[in-house]
Amino acid sequence: MLSEEGLGADVSTLGELRFALAAGIPGERLVVHGNNKSDEELEAAAAAGAAYVVVDSLEELERATGSLLVRVTPGIDAETHEDIRTAHAGSKFGLPPVDAAAAVRSGRVRGIHVHVGSQLFSTAAAREAVAWVNAFVGDLGWQPEVVDLGGGLGVPTVPGERAPSIDEWVGALLDELRVDAQVILEPGRSLVAQAGVTLYRVGVVKRTSPERVWVAVDGGVSDNPRPQLYDARYAAIVADRADAEPTGTFGIAGKHCESGDVLIDTVELADPRRGDLLAVPATGAYTLGMASNYNGVPRPAAVLVRDGNARVIRRRETVEDLLRLEA
């Protein structure tokens, strides 16, 4: 669908590259990332005719071919969870400025890439990165052909959160950019996060203390590890009674053998009971893609819904699927 709309893809592994090609995205709309690209991945990028390969180390500069961008780490601490900051000093991503300058002086790179972090609810860090790029390019006396400003635009997942609109985000970046170059943005989360809703089946509902009632569902950390990884917060409704008023405050727990397998710490719900469907919105990004088969739980199906019509676009896994991989 995104390919048909003319979008490209930012890929970071051989698997993602193959997925993008299978989806019909042509090489000229591919940007290949990754902090540890294998020779096989670099060769696949070249064979695909990828528009750009983002060099992530000086060693990789010697192995990569094609049109190259250099990823630079400007030392900016974005206001987001520490595990999804990507431009701070010491980050595993990119080159420090002195090495990035050496890559520019080699004459092998056509542009620069900088990405400060994910799930940003302010333009401040991204604007700081643009100002840094302006200064870096100016100090080198370099005219890059391409400036890739990465992504990062946050998406509200609970009531009360507000993120910049796409117009506000893009406008803030472009208004401050002083480099005459092609600009690439990576807006993936902002395109797909709110397009996804996860449906769970409610199982056990039990009170474990005067303050705590747990609603257990048939998934959890295996299909959405973000609450455990990044303290991500979500909302939920009882889909069977979507218009009903809440009757209390509940915690939403997964079914896995972890005390930390908690999807939502507290949420107001309308009398949840066994068999109900629980809907968790804004789960279109970084959920199914990060899913696992922990505890032997098969991953869920994906269903495309539009104008009252539904179509399965990824079938539900079965335990038999998992057993086929065992020798």
C-alpha cells in the first residue's frame, strides 16, 4: 500500500530489504541503514540499486559501494526514553563528528544523515539537530547533495498526549535548514501507528489487593514488548461495550511467565469479563514487527479493515508453525 502511494523505505537488515522489494518498492526509493552491515547486506543493497547506503563507520566506508551518506552523531540528548535516543554522545549509531568529517573529506559520500531519537513530542531536539547540520556543513565548506533528517515524530498513544502535526514537524525542520540539498525524512511511525488496533480476548479477571484488579488477556509481551522496553503507555476499551461508561480502574496483564508482563498499568474500563474483546489503539508501529514466540505463543493475525470490509493480510500463526522449525 505504501509503495503504491509512492513512498520509499528505510531498511536496516537483509530481511527488511527483501520485504521492501517484495512489496514493489523500487531500489531508487530505498535507503539502507544499519550499524553492523554484513558484506551480504551491502551486496544486496548494491544489487537492488538502492538510492543510498548510510555509512555507519569508517570501516564500512571501505566496504560499501554506490551512493553513500554518512551518519553522524552530533551529541544531542533528545527528550525521550533513553533506549530510543540515537544521537547522544556514545550512541551505537553513526560516527562522531571528527570521523564524519574524515568521511566527507574522503570524497566518497554524497550527503549526511542525522536522527536524534524516536517518539518525540517536541520539535526542539530535531531543530537542534538541523542547526548542528547547518554548522557542520558550513565549517567543512561542503555542499552535500542529500540531507537525511531521519524520523522521530511522536504519536499519542494515551489521552492527553499531543504531538506536533506532520505540517508542524516538517515545517520546523525545513524552515531552519540552510543547506540547499535533497531532503529525506523517515516518518514511518507517524504513518502507521494510529492505523493499528490490537484486539485481545479477555480471560481471567481477578482482584489481588484492595487497590488492584487484573484483567488478563491472550497476548502480552510476545506481541507488544514496548511497555517493558520503553515504558510505552497505551489506552484500552472493552470493544463489546465501546460506548459504555467505565465501572472501575484495572491493570491489563499478559499471559506470560513474567511479573513484568503488563501491557497497561492502570486504565478505566467498562466491567470487563471473560470472553470480552479488549481493543488497544495506536499499536500499528513497533509491535507486531517486534513480536516473538515467547512461551510458545503464536503471533496474531493482521487484518486490514476499510469501509466495513475486512481482509486477512497476515495469517495467524499456529503451534504447528513453530514446531516445523524444530529439528
